[in-house]
Amino acid sequence: MKHSAKMKLIELNIEKIVLIGAQKEEENFDFRIILKGQDFKRIDKIVHRLDKEIRSQIDCKKCGNCCKSLRPCVTESEIDTLSRIDNLTQHDFVTGFVEIDNLEGIKYLKDTPCKYLEDKTCSIYKNRPEDCKSYPHTQKTEFITRTLGMIDNYEICPIVFNLFEQLKEELGYKYIKKYWFNRH
């Protein structure tokens, strides 16, 4: 754990995050319900501030857990870049390393862990897909519309875990929960 300037504890231990995530699964879904009733601009402002504070204390290049657990979306342009890096034709690259979601037509890298992960570092960091660059997507707007994704990433990413926990604290979740669920 690390302390921030405001003395907030930052949890970095993935094994501990996974255990806490299992224990707090129901709580996180309850919190999601409460978030849906909040002003999204206010929540975005808080989330973006927390994101900045937490990111300043976490070096993603020393974690790599997202690369072990997730499959990023890739565009045609990114497929072109990655196929050139691998000295393959686009067709061969897609055949060997890309999966297409038949329902939505979204293309994903097939394997976990990611084929470009070496130890805990991305071997193509400067050329990684946009989905990787923007992960864990906490800097985007309308956070409350993406809370299911955040819950999915809660046990994977220390940024999401710490942000979600600090957001609960800042919004007074334990206090709100008593009254919210007694009313609804």
C-alpha cells in the first residue's frame, strides 16, 4: 500500500484486490444503483480528480494485470500496425491473433495474456492499441453510464479498485445506503 498526499491508502496488491472484490461484489452493484441516480457531471468531476490522484501513485508498467486478463479491441489501422510489427500480412495476423465478435463486428486480440506482454511490460508500448492506451477508461466522461465495465475491471485494475473505493467514501456510500435501500 502507498499513502497519497491526503493520506489515502492505495492498494496495489492484485491478490488482495481480487479477494476484496469477491467480498464486495454485492456492495459494488448496490453502489452502481446509487450512482445511476446522481448528477453525471458532478460524478465525472469527482472521478476525474480521483483518477488523476490515483494514477499519479500507480505505475501501470509495473502491473500489467490488464494485459494478463483482458483482450483489447483493435481497429483496421491497428491491425495494419501490429501485422507490420509481427512481419505478417494483415490476413495472417487476423487469422492467427484476432477474434471478431459476430454480433457487434468488434475485433479483439485473441489471447490472454496478451502476446505482447513481456514480464509486466508491453513490448509494443508506443504502438499499443487505443483501447490499451485509454484503459481503464476512468478519464472518459459519463462514468455512471459505464459502471458495469468498472465493476468488471474492479478486480483487474488497481486504479479502478482504488477509484471505486474512494468514490464510495467521498459520496458517503455507507450512510447513503442505509437510507437509499430503505426508501426504494
